[in-house]
Amino acid sequence: MNTTTVGVDLAKLIFAVCMLDGNGRVLLRRELRREAFAEWLAQLPAGAIVAMEACSGAHYWARRCLALGLQPRLIAAQFVTPFRKSRRSKNDRNDAEAVATAARQGNMRFVAVKTVDQQARLSWHRVREGYKEESLKVTNRIRGLLAEFGVVLAKSHVALRRALVDILEREDLPREFVEMLQGLREHWQQIQARLRMCDQRIETHALGDERCRRVRKLTGVGALTADAVVASVGNGCDFKHGRQMSAWIGLVPQQDSSGGHQRLGPISCSGDAYLRTLLIQGARSSVQAANRVTPEKATPEQIWIRQLATRLSFGKLLVAVANKHARQIWAMLARGEAYDPHAWLRHPMTQRSASRKSVPAAA
């Protein structure tokens, strides 16, 4: 590898850089402010590799590198840690050198650079999750305050919304406390309105994207999941096959195998936790639909789910269905295909089994 490799430790204001030559020797160490770093990037030779940890702002700087004719490499933080020389001495200079060293590894896995459109669409999902947390905190705050005055309500939001109408008109509560509750109620209503706005915008994105419309043909995959998947992985070509995408989402078991003995543990829970949550929740809908349908009208996938339910616990069943959905989504995105419930019949293993059954036994 004769290409110059630059490791960058990203920050808000001060960036630490470390340049390595083709043999891995350190040529330069510098610390640059944000404006100076942008100018320094423009002076690098075309084709130079610029490696960064996949953190906040990494995709923005990766796009800047692409515009300058450089080769950006985004690396997950856990893959950089083993290449830091001293774990006890962690600083920006050592981090930059570790990033550059990690980028030179031939078997290193890199994070795909997201486009501006992908990041904009994912921003709506991030903000929506924030509003959900705020809504939960506000409702818990209201319930806790009411409990101090002996008012205990049911857990649902509907029950709280209905009860607040009567509580705000009660005369046995202090007026100052009622005014404070009124403010909390209005704040909660504003958060709910913002949540609905996010849902509408995500629905608009999903309806306007042909890839999302294809993915939504899967049972248990709605606008939220389809838009999140497409915004996160694009056309899925960064993965060689569906198993890689499923492993990236964290839907595969951990391994502790040795000496030819395979030991599988719980799912790895690595990668994108948001996509994993959406797929598992969607799998719950698929399982419920499979249990409701009659055997005569069940699809091949629903028959598979019902058979799997007899052997696995409910939690493992949800993960298995989510794993299958992740692989199906990859196939639809990477190959540009529509959902086909009978696609399994074209699988080479299925055709091989059918051909073996059709051959008559020797006399």
C-alpha cells in the first residue's frame, strides 16, 4: 500500500491528524482548528486515504473529502481501540495514529458514507425518538405530582388525557398547582403535535420513495421501518448478502466457539439499535397475523412462522422473524425486486431437494 493514509481524530474545534506513508511510518502529526483543517484537506494529494471514526460529523467530512478527490474511510470506534498503542495513555494524538493504522488493515470493515438526503431523512427519526422520550417524561412528571395529592391514574395516555379534563376543574386542589398542571398539559399537547408532524413527514418520505413502497409489502413493515431502512442502508449494496445486513443490525447470535464446538449465545445487539427495535416490533405484527389467519389462507411465510412457534419461545420467535425480514429487505433493495412470497421456491437448495425427490430409487 503506497497510498498516503491520514488518520483524523474529529472534534468540534481542534482536529488531530496523523499522516502515514506507504510503509506505515509517521510522516506528520498536527493539531488544526476547524477552518485550518478544511484548508489542509484541500492540499492533500488526490487519492489520499482519510480515515475517521464514525462519529458525529464524520459523514459531513467524508463528503468534503469526496468532493476534493480523496478517499474517506469511516471506521467504527470499537475497531480502532485495538490499534491504540497504549490504552492507559489515551489522547487525540494517539487516537489519530490508531485510526490511520486501522485504516491500513486489509480486512477492516468501513462504514458507508451517507448522502445529505439520507441524513436529512434520518434526522426526522432521531427527532421523533426524542419527542417520544420527552412525552414519556412529561406524563411521568404529571402522574408523580398528582400522586402527591392522592390522585392515581391508569397507565395509558388516553386515561391521563381524559382525567386531566376533570382534574383541572376540581376545587379541592390548590389553584397554583392546577395552573402548573395546565402548563404541563399544554406542553404535553405540543409534544404530541410535534410527534404527529414527524409521523406525517416520514409517511411522505415513504410514499415518495419507490424502494420504501416495495419494502412495505412485507407484513410487519410500515412507513416508519421502511423509511428508516432505506435512509440507513440505501440500496443495500454495501453488504454482500442478507446475512451481513442482519449481522450489522445485531439480529444474529453471539459466538463463543472453540475447538470445533459451536456455542451460540444471545443476539449480538451490535449495529443499529433503532432498526433492530423496529424490525422486532414489526415481527410481532407478523406473528399476530400468522396466528389469526386460517391454515387454508396462510402464506408460506405464515406457515413457517406457525411451525417455528412450536419449537421456539416467543422472544426467540420474534428475533427469527426479524432476521428473516432483514434478509428479505436486503434482497429487495440490492436486487431491485418486488416482494414475492414464493421466492423461496427458486432457491438452489429448494430446487436441488425437489430434483432429488423426483429421481426414482434404484432397483
